[in-house]
Amino acid sequence: MTSAVDGRWRHRLTVLSFMAPALIGITAFFLYPLLSAIYFSFTRFDLLTAPEWVGWRNYVHLFAHDPLAVKAALNTLWLVAVLVPVRMLAALGTALALTWVRRGSGFFRTVFYLPALAPPVAATIAFVFLFNPATGPVNEFLAWFGIEGPLWFDSPEWAKPSLVLLGTWAVGDLMVIFLAALLAVPKHLYEAAEIDGAGPFQRFRHVTLPSISPVLLFAAITGVIQTLQYFTQAAVAASVASGQATTGGGISSTFGYPEESTLTYPLHLYVSGFRYYDMGYANALAVVLFLVAFAVTLVLLRRFREFVGSER
């Protein structure tokens, strides 16, 4: 009996030893930062003095007394509702088109993927100059057809759609994932559907979509999480469009240009923590962002199960 118990303990210790690197990494880089953020969200903390416990004051200020937080949240939700579906549709459409290409498919795959390799800062700066309302080639091209181009990144109405155009241009990373999923769909499913009289749209609806639904779920979840953390492109676009070529180091007053139309939730978090040194409030913003991302992930997973179940 004792030897059996000792054997089980040795087995558990062996398994634990193999899991130790992962457990240490999760604890050091996820659990500890998460618990620290939750603790600091209930304090007044400026990085210079000891944290002072203030209870729910940061959360009350967030939900009741900070209009910029509401504006930033609405901007971020707008990007989630528009940018994520547009990127997925553009990537899926491009991947479908590439599956039909018979010659030069490798060349076209490379061409469509290359924009995804561009650094976000460099790509955003280039886009702002291309869409410059006065000297940019985009508005000059539109003028050839008698169309007066908008102000793009200098307009509160067009700033967020301009960011969507930027995100759609660099869709190659998602396109490659969808292309791999489409090429992995069994050919006999299309042949059986065609024999049954299914047209192209019906084959896409009842064969392609259910077959690549796990990849669609992955793209939706990662896209939502990335967009909820949308920071670099919005910060660089606002700084460059407002006439400032750099961000940070006291230039954060340009974030949100024009008229807070590009002020995203992570940007507001950054300004609160690193411009005003209100780290307690910044941690409260971070905790709310984590909870929203977690809730959205759960909703998407549930909807995915319903979608898959309806196809069976």
C-alpha cells in the first residue's frame, strides 16, 4: 500500500516537474500582473509614493465622472464592430480569389501578404501622407474624376474609417490563415454538394463555412482582442496628422486628434497612467478592459457552438 502511494506521488512530482516551466511563466507573466493590476485599481498610486487604498473610487470615477473614458470606449467599440468584420471579409474574399487562381498563385499570395510585413508605425505614417487632404496622391487621384476627397485623418467623421482602410490594407496575415483553411476543405464534399444540385453560393454556405468555422472563430476572437487593445496606429495617425511626427514623451496631448475621434480605450489608459501618473485609475481601466475581452470571448465561443450545432 505504501509503495503504491509513493509511486503515485513520484508520478505527480514528475508531471509537476515537466509542467514547472509553464507554471512559472504563467504565474510570473499572467497571474502576478493580473492580481497586481486588480490590487492597484483600488488604490491611488503615482509610482513615486506608496499606494493609498481608496476602495471603489477609481471605478466610480470611470463609470460616472470621466467623459473621455466613455468617448474612448465608444471609439473602440466602433472599431470592434466595423474593423473586425471588414478585415475578416476582406481576408476571406482575398483567400477565396486566390484559390481560383491557376497560374501565378505564389506571386499573388506574396503580393497580398507583403503589406502585413510592414511595421505598424511606418505603415501608418505612410498612410497619413498618402491620404493627406492637401498634397496626398489619393485626393489628387479622386480629383481627376471630379471627386472632392474628404479630409481623411484630419476629419472627425473620416478618421476612424481611415483607420479601417489601413487595417484592411494590411490583411495579409489573416488571409494566409483563411487560405490554408480553404485549401484543407475536402474536395469530395464539394463534389457531393454539386451532384446534389448545389450552386456556388449554396456550396459556400453549407460546405465551406462549416468546414472553416473553427478558423473563423479564431480570427474573430483574436481580432476582437487585438482591436480592444488598438493603440499604435491610432497614436501614430493622430500625432502625424496633427503635425507631430513622434509620440510619447509629452506629445500625448495629440492623442485623439481630431476632436478625440481616434482616442481609443488603450490610449486613454496610457495617458492616464503615463501622462498624469494616475496609475491606480489606469489599472482600473485595464481591469475593465480585461473583463470586457473575457466576456466577449465567452460570447463568441457560445455563438460558435450554436452555429456548429445548427450545421450538423
